Amino acid sequence: MASILAEGVVGKVCEMAIQQVANEVSIVYNFSEDFERLKNKMRQINYFLNEADEKSSTQKESVKEWLQSVRDIAWEAEDLLQICAVDSTNSQSCTLSCNQLILRHQMGRRIQKVKARVSSVIEDGNQLNIGHTLVSHVDAAESSNTSQRRKYTRLSVLPSDSKPVGIQSKIDSMVNLLESPQFPIIAVVGMGGLGKTYLLQHVYNAQKGRYEKSVWLSVSQFYSFSKLLNDLAFQLDEDLSKKIKKSGVSEEVAAESIYSFMQGKKCLIVLDDVWRATREGDLLTKLGIPTGANGQCQVLVSTRSREVSANLKAQIYEMESLTDGESWKLFCVYAFPESEGNRAPEPLEEVARKIMKECGNLPLAIKTTAASLANTSLPEWQSKLSKLKKVSIPSDPVMDILKLSYDALPAHLKACFAYLSFFPEDEQIECEYLIYLWMGEGFVPAGDNPWDCLYQLANLCLLEVWEDKWLTKYCKIHDLLLDLTILISRENKCSFSVDEAFSKLRSVNTGGGRWCRLFLAKKDIHEHVISERRPVSPTLVRTLSLSDNTEIGGKFPAKLFYGMRVLRVLDLTNTNISTLPACIGQMKLLKVLNLSWTKIKKVPDCVRYLKSLCYLNVSCSHHLMESEAPEWISELRCLQHLKGPFERMPKGISKLEALRTLRVQSFLSLSMEEDGVLRLEDVGKMSEIEEIGFKVEDESQLKKMEEGILAPLLKLRRLEVENGIHEMQSDLPQFPERMGAMRDLECLLLRKFAVPSWICCLANLRYLCLWECDCSNYPELQTMPNLVSLWLRKNKRCTELPKAFGKSGGFPHLRFFWIYDFPELEEFPEMEDGAMACLEKLEIFGCRKVKKVGEGLERLRRLKEFRFEESGTDELRETLKEGGSYWEKVKTINSHITIICTSY
């Protein structure tokens, strides 16, 4: 009997074991099918969530809580699907290894758990009568989403340098106050969104040429007073800044040094965004700014607090709203950019005036609202008017109006806009980096151009975009819009403080402390704060920013990263770390790694395992001992952007099909032999590359360029080439003519070449730098139709520039023109009417023999700044200084031009 019973038990156990094994095997066998089903289901859920976001203001609390649970599942599922996709890509062989089978089993079990949660949440939704919408057809949702995206791909044509609308009278009033010696401190006071900073920018740019030193400080940007002091010292004098930093003096001693330097000098200091009140005179005293009877400094302050202005003993300039006429003019500039004279079409004028009135004559509200309506139909205007009338919080109307502009965005632009909370207040954001952050987080829809997302936000006045003199694009967000992004990001589980990130406390508003992004830049975090702590929910964290925390140094604590399996973005810029923990190499989804301005001595070996990495920046890491990029860098097959202080690259990097930007500190040295280092022939195979710079060190390389070895680089947009053939001391070689076939080039830097005439045929060229080039007979550069920035540097032979440079119609789009280190130059050409019609900045530096600046600078109507530094004879400089004959002549006709003239 016992044996029969034992046989039955054993049989049952075996049957259960076999069934269990069969179930586990089926998980592995059906992995691909389950993966695709979950992928399709998540497409449905994401489309549903995008539609739900548009109706968020009308949802009940029970529905909002249910939607939050759906979002939690969507986040987990998206991470899981991406990990599976990465593992699948890394598996190259047709047969699966034992480890891969185990991994499939683990992933398969997680997929089944997510599918069970999806079924559960649909049942919960059915009880709220909304669960059925989660199983709507994907094709219909996708079609709707696509049409909505197309609607937002339009780009407006707002004037790039339009004059300030509605504040010219305010600028004049401020200038009058500034010129009065009885008002050494002037505080512009008013609520957010009135344009205080905008006003001060115009006043500062117009008046800084009258002062020996001019400084702009965004006070709210600095998280410690010592860093504010350092920036003030740096802007005043580089040697002063080095002296303060080198000696490591206290704040009091640094302020005394600044005071001594400024004493007796005529200075203009702008303190923008001073929000907190200080003790009487405390801020200026602590900064070392002399404002007493013996001081010649004039200080401009922008603030929302009257208490600040009182404590600073400042003359108050009350910033008022625009008048109705000014508001209407501003509204039309942004709402009707394509109409003649920015006039409102008759069918829209009535509703447009009503909308403008609802904006309360507040410039920021007017601009964002008007821009959101540009090129839209009458029903959309009427809908916007209806929504504006429902703005419910009279104490903060600007924020409510800005929220309406955000609510009108499609889902992917909402995510891009909210991610701007990544950056601290008043930060100048490099657009290229921002775009990689968006792509790293997966915000940009497949097939879309990420730059379009940037320009759409700019056209909607949710972002300000500009180019510097090297045509690098930067952007900035208004502090009120930044407040809005932080508010939105908090709702989407983003942490902005150390206590939030590491606290175990739970809260309804933060989803139970389940942080998905940790924005901890500029929080003055000490290393010991995080050495023994971990975030509340490391398994969910997608972005971690610890940039500008200079107290974090040495060996970074590995414990912080344990569990961060789905991290996409890691920003450690401007920290003092010297190495990274090996566990970072396990982050399969990491796409952006920024290690610029750190103390790392070599590119961490763990980086080689980051197979999803798209963006790697190790630039300005002055402790980096490697002049050659590590050989394994060519294993990062997803790498698109590489930036670092390298002189040589491994040959294998030419096989990275995704690589677009190869940006090094100077010029790459190309090998002339097969030694594993990148050769010119290898560069010619990089058909997808868009930016590269290299040094030609042999005549055979020049010959190969002439023969067209680089002809396949059809997508090249930026090229920097240096002639490094040391034997050539007198006659410089011609830049190879075959390079003229690169008609899509936008930026070109040549060093130590004879410049050929065919360079003028590069019709798309926007930036041109000729450095130590033989330009004895300059080509007709003035005929280049799209040239924006021209930099002529170090020409030892040139005695005068071509007179054709000043001819009417020449340089039709040139905005920046620099002439550096021309020791034999004697004269700058005369400008005719219509010459350099768009020129904004002209700078002559280190040209000591210049005797004459040609007539006609006053004819350059858009010229904002003329800098004449360490150049010219004593007699010429006297005419250019304030009150001099040439200065008076130019200022009489074009008073807005700033003329800065300095001695040797």
C-alpha cells in the first residue's frame, strides 16, 4: 500500500515537474512572439496616454489615479522592451548560447508579469467605463497622431533681429537715468513676464561701450556666493580671476581685490534676477563693488522685490505693462509673421484683439499666445479665446496663460519642453547637447528631425535660440517658463533636490517617491552626502544629472548606481571625479554620457560595454593623459557624437556607421602607415560623417585630397583642415581644388593654406575662418551669398583689405567679421551704402599699424558693436574713443552702435 501511494505521489510530482518545465520552456520558445505582442500593446497604451494628456484638465481624480497606474506600467514595459531589443541586437549568432537562453527566460517571465498587469489595469478601467479605450485600433490612433504631428511641423518666419517692440520708450528712460550721476544704482522692479531682463539687455548692449569695464551677472544662476565672486572677477579681468583662484583666498579678501581693481574705473555692472532681499548694502559690499562718492560704478538691478531695491538704496524704475497699442503691435509681429507689415487679416482682427486683451498687456503672455496661433484657422482662434477666458487664478495670470500654450503641444513636444527643467536657471544650453538628451530619452518620434522639435518650440516662443560667432547654436528658457517645466516635471516624477532623491518618505503628488529623473545640478552636493546612500527607486531612474557639483570628487561611489539598469542619461559635467565605477558598464540603455570638465585621467574602461551609447563627451578634461582615443571606442556601434581632447583616432572608428560628429580639441593627426591609426583613406570611407577636423602632414596626403579621396563625404557640413607640413615655410600649398565639390559645406576652417578663388563657389558656406593663410590676393569673398561669419586671423603679409569688401551689395548676410593679428595692415576699407547690410559685430584686434578706418561705419545700419582693441596708431585711437572726432561722427548718425577702443 505504501509503495502504491509512493508511486502515486512520485508520479504526481513528476507530472507537475514536467508541466512546470514545459511552461518554462514555452517562455523561452514563445519569447519573440510575446515580445512583439507586448510591443504592439504598448503602442496602443502610449497613443491612449497621449490623447488622455490633452484632456487632463477635465478628468476626475479617480480617472487621474487610474491613468497614473497606466503610466507606471508603460514606463516599466518600455524599459523592458528596450533591454530586450538591445540584448537581441548584441546576439549575432543564429544559435543561442546557454547564457542567452537564461536571459530570454528571465526577460520572458518579466514580459508575462507586465502582460498580467496590463490585463489587470484594463479591468480596473472597465469599472470606470474607460478601460475599453485601451484596446482601440493602433492604425486609427497612429493615423490621428501622425496628422497631429504634421500640423506642428510648420516653421514661422519671425524676423531674426527685429527691433524691440513696445519698450523703446522704456529704453530711452533707462538710458537717461543711467547718464545721470545722481543715480549710481537703478533697480528695475516688476512682476515676472514684464520684460525686465529684455529691457536691461538692450540698455546694456547700447551703453557698455561708454565704460572701461562692463559685466553682466545672472545672480539667480549662482548656487554659491564664491562662484558669483569668481565670475565677477573673471569678467572684469582674467589675471584678477587667476590671482583669486590661485591664492584660494576667502570671500572677504576676494571682494577687497575686486574693490581695489574697480576703484577709479568707470564700470557698468548688471545684476539680473536678484530675488532675495539682503541686508542694507550687503550684496554690493560683499561683491566688492564701489558705489560711494569716490566710485564711478553704475549698477543696474532687475528684481521682483521692492525690499531688494530698498536694501540696495537703489533708484526704483517701475516696470509697467505695455500700452494697448504696444501690445497690439507685439501681438501682430508673432501672430501674423508672414503678412505684409504684420497686419491682422480682416476675418481674424476682432478675435485677435480680444485674445490680446485677455493677455493683460504682459509681453511674455502675448508672445507665447500669439506665436501659438500663427498660421491657424479661425476655429482655433475662437477656441483659444474661450480657454483664455477661463483662466482662473488672477494672482498668477501669466503662468496660467503659459500653461495653455503647453497644453496645446503634441505629446512629443510636451516631453521635450518639460525636459528643459534639466538645466538650472539662466543656463545657456548648447542645442546639440539638448537634442541628444531628447533622443536619449526617446522623446523624438521615429523618422522626425530632432532639430524640428527645437525650432517648433522656438517659434512658439517657449524657447529662445541664437547662434554665437562660431555659429554654434544655443538656447535659453525664460525663468517663468522654467518654473512651468519644473511644475510639469514634478508631476512626472522628477526630483530636484537631494532630500527628495534619497528620502524614503512617500507622497501622493510624487507617486510614492518613485523618482524617474534626478535633476541635481548645482546643488552644492558633497561627496559624503551620496557615498552611502541610494535613490529611492534606482530601478526606475532614466536621467541622473550631478553637473556643477564641484565638491563631488575622487573615486565616484559605486553604490549610487546599483540597480540603475534603465539609466539613459548620465551628466557629471564640472565635477571633480577622477574615475567611474565598473558597474556603469552594465547600463545597457545608457545613451548620453557627459564627462566634460572633470578630472578623469583616462576614458573609463567600463564605457566600452555601453553598446547603446550615442553621445560621449570627455572634452576639457585637462587631466586626461591619453592623446589617442582607446582602440575599443570603435566597438561602440551606436556612437553618433564623440568629443574629446584627442590627437589620434584608431583606424576602426571609420567603420562606425552611426558616427556623425568627430570633434577633437585641435586637429586630428592622420597616420601615413598601416599602424592601426586613422588614415586619410579611412576618413574617405566615413560617408555618413558630418563634422571632422584633421591635419595634413605629408605631400602625398595633399595629392590624395586633390585626387578626390574625400569625395564620398557628401554629408559633410563642417570641415577643419590644417597644413602640418613643416618643410613649407614660405610658399603655402593651395587648398586642393577637388574639395570644392563639397557644395553642402556650411563651416570651413583652413590653416596655413593658400586660399583658392573657387572657395567663393561654396554657396552654402556660412562660417569661414582663414587662419595663417596666404591671402595676398583675396578671392572675392564678398560675393558669397550666405556667409554669416568671417574670421581672418594671422596674416603677416597683408597691408590692406580689398576695397571690394566695402562695395554696395557685398557680403549680403554677413553678421560677424573679425580681423585678428594682421601686423602689416594699414587701412580698413571704406563702406558704401548697402555694404554688409546685416553686419552686427566688427572686431579688429592686434593690428598695430592701422592708420585709418575707412569712412562709412555709420552706414552699417545694423552694426551693434565695433571693437578696436590693441590696434592702430595713438592718433587713430584718440578719434575712436568717446568724444573723439570719428566717435562723434558715427554716434551722431547711428547712436545705437557701441564703440570699444583699447590700448596695447
